[in-house]
Amino acid sequence: MKYKPIIIVPGEPNSIFFELFFKILKKKINSPIILIASKKLILNQAKILKKKVNFNLIDQKNIIKGGEKLKNINLIDVELRQSKAFEKITSKSNNYISTCFDIAINLLKKNLTNKFINGPISKKTFLKKKYNGITEYLANKTNTKKFAMIIYNKELSVCPLTTHLPIKYVSNKINKSEIINKVKLIDKFWKEQFGKQIKIGITGLNPHCESIDNYNEDISIILPTIKKLKKLKYNIDGPLAADTIFLKNNRKKFDLIIGMYHDQVLTPMKTLFEYDAINITIGLPFIRVSPDHGPNESMLGKNRSNTLSLLNSIKFLDF
């Protein structure tokens, strides 16, 4: 069996990504890995972290033409003007990160593979308030209109209906079509990826699905949408109170819980599983996975970061 390569954009150069990557190199990985990053940066960080790393330098044009033979770890070298192994995160690296993403998306569009991982990004410096997150950034790059962010664990997964959005804007973004689109995407993905129909629970927006206002999103929007989806034979339930849906006997009824906003479902998810979860964007022309954590600037160079989420990201695509 020939495994398609996994394309990896490490992301923010001043992050814990390569520390994690160096640690998992001894693990059995069947798929060739194509890193798109700075050779100089990798060598500088490996020296600081006292790690040895070997990689096969390749050219993106040759690999598209089929003229490159891939080894276990392959590198497309992208210039980064940074002399030190680690620096403070600033917008100076934005062009470098953007170039890495552009090369990756080009390779994915050429059908070299459909497997893509990106490392952590600083939303503040790289996205500059143009996008809520990398999910939206990649959707824009690939002209994808319908997409969803899943935080995945084989025991339980979650999907926020709205992603990195300030709370004051959430209620205005909740609508029937958005809920329906998310459910359809998730159900399709589950059938294709795991060969079964998914069981989905949907939270309400308000505490206990109640509101002191005359207008209640749970009754006016969420409930009728769920009734419609049930008629379409989706295995779905709700709206359910967010403060009790994650109790053991409640959450075990579902494969995935859709929440109305980011922290409503990610806070309990990270409390339950900590690093044992990965971020999957569905709806794109390829499978995009990322570790479920940020650059972790405070841990740079300390060699103490947890590898589990990155390792699980690679394992998920190692087919």
C-alpha cells in the first residue's frame, strides 16, 4: 500500500511546533511528510533543543511533475530572515507564513495529496482581525463557502457554530441555515471517515435554554431547525442546556456536540481531554488537521511541551 504524503506547514516560526515535531520523529509514521518551512530555522531550533534531525530537500516544481522521490521527512525550504532560533512573535514573519501556506495549497490543488496539517498560528499578528481563525483563512484561500471546525476525540467531539467570535456578536450569527449546513457537513464527514451515521447533540444559546427576553433564540431558531433536521432523518437532539450536556451520562449519548459559540463547547472539551484532541476543518477540498493549541510563546526552548495533540494529528492522517 502506498501512502499519500502529509503536507505540514509548521506555522508561526516562534512556537513550540518543532520541539514537538523533533520529539515524535521516533514514532512509526507510514506516510511521507513534506515540511514547508525554513531550513535555517529548523537547524537553529534543533541546536538549541539538542536534537538531531535529517530531512530530504525537495523542490515544489519537481514534486508536482513527479520528479522527486520522497523519503520519510522531506523539506521545501522557504526563506525566513530570522537570525535567532527563537524571537518574540511579531508580524515580521507574516510573509514567510503566508508563503508556506500558498505553497501547501498549490500542492494540494495539484492533487499531490489530500492530507494537510498546520502548526499553531498567532491570530493577533498573522490574521490581523481579517479572519476569525485559520479555519476561515483556509476557507477563503480555497473559495469554500460551507465549512465547520471540529475538535475531535474518538470518545467525544465538539463543533462551535460560531468560532473565534466576540460574545456580543454571537446571537446575530445564529440562524437556521448555519445550523443545517453544519449538521449536513458533519454527518457526511462521519459517514465517509468512520462509516456510520453520527449522533449529534445541539446546545441552546441561553442558560437552561431559557430567556428573560420576549425573543428566545432557542425556541425561535434552534428548536424548529432541529425538528426539520429530524424529519430529514438526521440523528440529532436539542436544544439541550449547555451546563448539563457534558455530564457523563448525558455526553455518552452523542458522538459530537454542536455549541453556539467557541468556549461553550471548547472549555468542557479541553477540561475532559486536555491535549488529547485535534482540530479538524471539514468542507475544504482536502482534510485539514491541526494540534489543538497555540504557539505557547512562554514555553519556547524549554523542551517541556506535550506532544500528544500533534502526534494525534499525524496519526489521524496516516492512512
